[in-house]
Amino acid sequence: MSNDIEIKFKPPDLIRRMDQYPLRLKEEMEKTMKQSLLHLQGSVPGYPPADPASSYRRTGTLGRSIGLGGQADIYEVRSIGQGYEARLGTRLEYAPYVIGSESQTVAHKARGWFTMRTVLEKAKPGIERLFEGMGRRMVEFLEGH
């Protein structure tokens, strides 16, 4: 399972119909993608409780790098071919072992660390609502033209 959300618009031909208005479509898509990225970042939970038996002191670097208290290391919206891609993430080498959807270690899972897939699943309903709103705005726009 990938860490992707695929959006389908209603009516299904909405994007094709909006192709007549490429600037408006681009504005709506970029605005909604940025809102979705903010929503996704807001869905990142805090750290699980520290192991009281451990002498390790957390630095908070991982949290800061994925946007807890600021902007994530990887925070971008870009056009790719006929679509768009939004990315949120970290460049920390050890992050996949702590929060990776496929690579999280057993120890981190046992301590209650989230994965980026669980963050995405938590954010998905809100992101879908953002795109439903975009779809409604585009339908209203088309009805007025």
C-alpha cells in the first residue's frame, strides 16, 4: 500500500470540462493541494510517551523535521504531467525506522510510534472534503460561464 490519495471528482468529466479554463483550474488545484498539505501536517501526532527505563533524551528533531511546530523538511506541491503531487516528509536518515510505513522497526512500533501511513489515513477524510469543496466551486464556476 502506498502513501497516496487518489481524488475522483463528481461529475467524472469535471476536470476535462475545466480544461477550457486552465488558469482557473491551476489556481483551484494548487490552492486545494496546499490546503491538503496543511491538513496532512496538522494530522501528525505528537511523540508517544518516552520509555521510563531508557536514559535516552529526545531532541525533538524528528518532530520538527515533519512539521511539528513549523514547516516540514519536505513540503511541496508540484505539477506532474496531467496531475499534481503534494509531498510532506523529512530528510532524516533514521526517520524510516521510526515512522516509515513499510520500514518501521518492531521496537518503535511497540513504543507506539505512528507511521506516515496512519497520518495519511487520519487526514484522508479532511483532504477528501477539501477536494469536494473544490469540485463544488468548479461546478459553480462552469455554471456561470
